[in-house]
Amino acid sequence: GIAKARTENKPIFVEFYTDWCIFCRKFQKETIKDRKVERMLSENFVYVRLNAEKSENRVRYNGKSFSNVELTQAFGINAYPSLVFLDAKSKPITMLSGFVPPHKFVAVLDYIDQKCYETQISFREFTKKGSCN
């Protein structure tokens, strides 16, 4: 995902989930399957879904190799789902924990896609105005 994000100059959305998490399944069923969310993710983001409890899988992040469990710990994740946004160079932007309904997630995706976090405009201000300007 990181190599693709750099090549395409897109932010990365990493969904940390577990198999037993009810809200992870709800997020997949209701939010990720929402047509507007699906379109925004496919057009503007590199989407990575990572099972936080799989230790046999290995991923590379910042030049180091991690199991999914180790990467989950490195990000300080302790609730599921955890939704991590990284810029195209894999630097952390923000993290959300718990279920986010589609209409709110669309606003988050829009905020990240417009790079409003670079302008220091708060998400609250963004949702009132509908833009970073």
C-alpha cells in the first residue's frame, strides 16, 4: 500500500480490525459498502485492511518489518475498528476509533482528501463550511 500511495500520490487509509469485533463488521457492512464511500476510497485513497491479531502476516512500514500485531502495537491501537490515515509518504495524519457511519466517514475522507489538516483548519470548522477555505 505504501509503494502504491507514493506512486499515485494518494493518502493511505488503514482499517485495523479483528474477526470478533461487532463494530468492525458493522463498519464493513454499512460504511465501507456505502456507494459514496466506496467511490471516494477507490478514487482518492489507497485502502489497506489489516487484521490486528494476525501475527503470521508481515508488513513493511518506515523501513522495518512488522507482524500485524506488532504494527497495531506500534500505532498504539487498543480499540476496534481503528481507522488510521497516513499521507502519501506514510506519515500519520490522524486516527479514529470505533464505528463511523457513512455520512460522517464521507466528511472525514473529504477533509483528508482536501488536505485540510495541512491548513490547520479543524474538522469541526470544515464540517460547518464544507471546505478548507
